[in-house]
Amino acid sequence: MSASQPVRGTRVRGTRQAEALATALEDLAGFRSAQDIHAELRRRGERIGLTTVYRHLMVLSEDGAVDTIRDEDGETLYRRCETSEHHHHVTCRSCGRSVEVEGRAVERWADRVAAEAGFVDVDHTVEIFGLCPACAAK
């Protein structure tokens, strides 16, 4: 197989299903589970399996087209990425509202901790949860 050919099962761009998923992600507010996205697609009359939704979301996440976070229960949630820059999220654990934040201090901390342990070529995932101002005021 040549380098220009996709691995079987990973083609997501240019398909009807990919277009439907992209439209749904644009229309849905906030982070949603793959099951929620699948249910929305089915509600819109799309004939798409949950496995296909997961596969598309995985590729889109790897490409940086969707943001992913894990909720407090460990479930991965997805939303259309609003920026191409590396960023983090602060997510309300009550209502699910999420705000993108720049995290230079987090970047420096991750690099320092990894270097102290002798690691190089470091990558990381940081998920911050709290109560948004509206939920905290309740």
C-alpha cells in the first residue's frame, strides 16, 4: 500500500457521513459524547452507525479538527475545534460549559516535570473542571 492511500477504514473526508458529522458538530453547542452526536445524526435522518461516528471522531481529533476532553466519569466528549493553536479547556462540572484557555504555565510545568524525569519529546493532556460563574452563583 502506498503512503498516499488511507489505511482501510480511516477514510473520513469527502464522504456523505463525514459531511453530516461536520454539520452536526457545527450545530451542536458544547462538548458532546459520541452517543449524543450519533443520536443527533439519527434524529436528522442520517443512516450512520455508532462505530462509524467513533471512527470519524477519532480521526478528526488526531487531525486537530475536534477538541476532546474527558468528563468526570471518564467519558470522552467532542466538539468542533475553535482554534488551531494548542490550548486547554476549563469545563463546568455542573452545566458542561467549556472555555478555551491558553496555558503557557501548564506548558512550562509539563516540560519541567518531564525533564526532571529524563523524558524528552513531551506531549500532555490537561483537563480542568470547576463551576462556571452562573452555576457557582446558584
